[in-house]
Amino acid sequence: MIGVQPADVVLRQATGPDAAAIAKLLRASLSAFDWMPVLHTPEEDLFFIRDILLPNQQVTVVVAGESIIGFIAVNGDWVEQLYLDPAWTGQGIGSRLLAQATAGMPSVKLHCFQANTGARRFYERHGFRAEAFGDGSANEESLPDILYVLRR
């Protein structure tokens, strides 16, 4: 977004009207990975965000100007989703989002696909440690994953 700097982005609680923008961001982020299978239609993405994620998890969005450029969903001590518009990565925004959403949590858990080397570096830089490696049988994508845990 022209004229908006990383320091200008705003983090806020997601609301129902954000569902469509979050779903579009989710699809754009997943589409950036050539190893990620496409399992859902845009309509299914919207249903997931609007009817499952927003009502049942703590969702924080990152807003640049008028656009949602990232989000994190936390459920208990789990980070269930963390996505940032690929054009905004590497600018500290994901770090702010992760820090704010997990502040005060004594431990934080998440799953990350083994193929997602950028996310793995990001989480390891933030103190997460790999505790288990999965073969993909426990996720719908059937991709090998890693259980990461951060203990404070």
C-alpha cells in the first residue's frame, strides 16, 4: 500500500464485517506457497472465517490504511492461524502481531508445515522450539508438520 509504513499499521480485534477480507487474505497467503494444496473454495474459506474462526477464537487483524494485511487466531494456548500478506513480510509486523496476541501466555503452541521454511525461521527466532514432527496424517493437507512450543 503506497504511503503506509510498517509503523503505521494498526492491530485490532477482528469483527464480523472483517470476515470477507480475512478470507481473501488467507487464500492469497496460501496461494503464495507452491507446495500447498488447494482444498477449499473461496466460499468455504469465507464460511470457515465467518462461522467457525471469528465466533470461537480470539482473532486480531493488522490494518494498513483501509486494508487488512494480516491476522492471528488464538484459541487457549494455541496459535491456530497466523497469516500476513506476502508483500508485508519481513517488516516486523508479524512479530508485533504474535507478541500482542500471545502476551501474558505462559506457553504458546502451534503447528507449522515442515515445508514452510520462512515460518519455521520466524517462529524459531521468537523462541519456539520444535517438540514433535508429524507425517501429515493429522492435518487435512496431508503435509508433514511440526509442533512448536514457546515456554516463557
